[in-house]
Amino acid sequence: MIHTLEADSILLEIGARKILSDIYIKCETGTITGLLGRNGQGKTCLMNVLFGNLKARHKSIRLDAQPMKDIDSSILTYLPQANFIPKSSTIKQVFYFFNLDFDHFTDRCPDFKMKFDFKFLNLSTGQRRLVEIYALIMCRSKFTLLDEPFSNLSPITVELVKDLIITEKSNKGFLITDHLYAHIIEISDAIYLLAEGKTRLVSDLDEMKSLGYING
Amino acid sequence: MLVWLKFFVQGVIVLYVNDYNKSEFLYYRNLGISKRKLWIGSFLIDMSIFIISLLIAGRFL
């Protein structure tokens, strides 16, 4: 079944500064939606508003055209920029709680074969990040928000993550933001550019140049 | 006096954990457990242990 997540009428102010004011964003099952923008334009704030972490003065978030009052993990999951799984957790616990298949994971990442009982504090930052990304890509929510999933990953791991997202998009919708924009452009079905609190649907690099996101 | 001290310490812990473990709350949110549910659950367990300990200690005083 195809689900649609839409958000608009978001007004977010922090102090006197208007962070988000004219937003429209749409995400569907089977699509990868990219969100690009320069530093400080409010990409993370927008994800936090969507996930319900940040209270906006106004917002309208709809799932299948119905207003969403409570955001639960069966609908939306969110990968923040920072590591978020407690260091004392083991990989085994995370796979159990997210209901994931460890064999599938080790087929793609053989380095983890002997690490099922490892605690997160014994993993490197990149390894922790990879498990976190895998858990949220593969979990059974209808939509997943990924904030900078490619940061701190080696090129080969970035390719693996892109492959996982593309494979899993048949089951859910993704909203992804990252400064490594080439990867976002490569895998996204639609791209929004966030600038001055407004989102614009962009289709090519020339448009991004004209909007000042990349150098012309 | 002891009860007020307990509430004061509890308040300090809530402020510290909310700030220091901010991103880890997202782990539980992604599993469907809100911050409020976590705090209510841990508060109830903590207060139960505190009250039971008080009652046991009271028997020997």
C-alpha cells in the first residue's frame, strides 16, 4: 500500500529569527525525497518538527491526507546527526528491539559477523553509525527521516547505505538530507531545496546554482 | 526531610539526563517509547524502591 506524508504551513521561530515559514514537502512510499540546503537553513529543524521533537508555532502534517496528531514509530522514524543508540546497548539488543535479521545484515557487512554480542561502546563511530542507519532503514515504519546518513562513513559504506535505501524504498518512503549532495541527487526521486525558510522543488544542478546552493 | 531531599535529587537527575542524554531519547522514540513514558516508568520504579526501603528501615529504627 502506498502512503503519503505531507507537511506544510509550518512556522518555526527561534527567538526573533524565523527559521521555517513557507514549507511544503511531500514523501511517498516507494520514493526517496532529498532535502538540500546550506548550513543553518533549517533542514534539521524541519526534520525535528516532522518527528515532533520541536514544537512549531503552526504546522500541518498529514498522513494519507489525514492530520497526524501523534507520531508513533510505526509511522515515522528519525535518524539524527549524532549517534543515538546508548553505548551500553549490544547489537543483539538493537536487532531484537527493531525486529531485524542479523544474518541479512552480516551478508551485507561481513565485518560484523563476530560482533553480535558487542556493546556499542566497543564499536568505532563509523560502525555505530552503520548499525544505526541499518536499523532505521530496515525497521517497519512507513517513513524514515535520515539526517546526514553519509557523514562519517567510508566511500564503500556510503555505497552500501545507498544500496540499502534504494532496495528498501519499495516498503517505505525516505526523506534524506546530507551535504554530500551528489549522493542525494543520485538516489532521490524528488529534491527540495530549503532556503530562507522556504522549500522549492528543484530538478537540476542549474536550478541549484541559480538558488545559490552550489557555485555556478 | 529525607523525602524532600529525594525529590530535589530526582529533579537534578531529570535536568541532567534530559540535557546529557538528549540524543539517546531518540532511540526510545524510534522504538515507540516517549520521553514522558520513560520518565513515568523510571520514577515509579525509583519511588517504589525508595518507599519500600523506608518501610524496611522503619522496622529497625
